[in-house]
Amino acid sequence: MNMKWVAVIFSLALCGCQPSSHIEPIPKNKPDSLSEGTLANEKLTSDTTAGLKNIVGESAITSQTKILKAVVQQPIGNPGVRVWREMWLINSQGTNAQFLITFRETGASGADFHIKRMNQRNPAPPANCPKTVGDYKVGKSTSQEIQNCLGSPYYENYNPDGRYVYLYKLDPAITRAFVFDASGKLINTRGYKQN
């Protein structure tokens, strides 16, 4: 199993949290429901790839580019209004990017999608950012501060009680989880090392 998926599977099991966009919590699906491939038809796959080209640049995705696709949340809802999520990974010509794509059916023959680039770090964090992850203080640091310093997390997970988790890939071998209370204050942080 590709180690990039370890973080995805880990995030599925975190604290019964509910992901954004009003989709049922991912943990209701068993972690073994992660499946390589896409549920998008040829037209939707083509449209999504065009959307990715707009984000990473036309030259980053060519006919030779391999895009690894995996369903990370199976469809929920009734036919015509189902919603599901996929992770698409691009590793081509110097571009190494991960995207979480939320697909929504818009009737019997259509679907919309939303692309979120994962683990996009700020090019130059503000000067007042902590120098190490250990410098973020439980009960004091906020989710906004962490996003300002580290950029967008590659995964967010929300719990109905208001707690939420951000996952960051700060090092090729380490995934860092930041857990926040409903007010946005840091309540825990933990690192997970890949084998």
C-alpha cells in the first residue's frame, strides 16, 4: 500500500469527525472502502482533469501524465443527488500535488465538482510563526494561526460537537495532526511517522 494512503486511512478513523460540505462522517465507511480508481464517467473525468490543469498549469498535465485516483468516500444520497469524494495525486514533470475532489450529482445525467489542493504551504509564512511544530501551544495557538503559518491542511475533519482536525504533511515521512476545540483553540497535536 502506498504510504500516502496511510495518512488518508488514518484521517478516516479520527475521532468520528465529520468532513466539510455536509457529507456524512467518513468513519461510517470502513477504512477498507478506500478503492483505487474513480467513479466519475469519462466526461466528468475529462472536465475534472481540465480543472486540475487550470490549477497546476497546462504543461504539468500531459497525455503522458499518470494521475492516481482513489475513492476516499463512497457515494451517499439518492441517485441524482449523490455526493462522493476522491483523492487525485499528480506526480509529473516536477509537479507533486494532491487534490481532494468532491463530486455532486446534479440530476440524472450531470455532476459538479469542487477541487481542493491538499497540503499547500504558504510560500513565506509570517515572521511571527513558530519555528518548530512543538512551539504551537495547546490552549493558546489557534487554527487560524496554524493555517497562516503552515498553509492549508491536506485534510480537514469535523466532529458534530465542534472539535475538528487538520492534517499536514510537514515532512515526507511524517504526518502531523492538529486537533482543535469548537472555538478554534489547539487541544492536541500528534505526529505519525510512515514506515
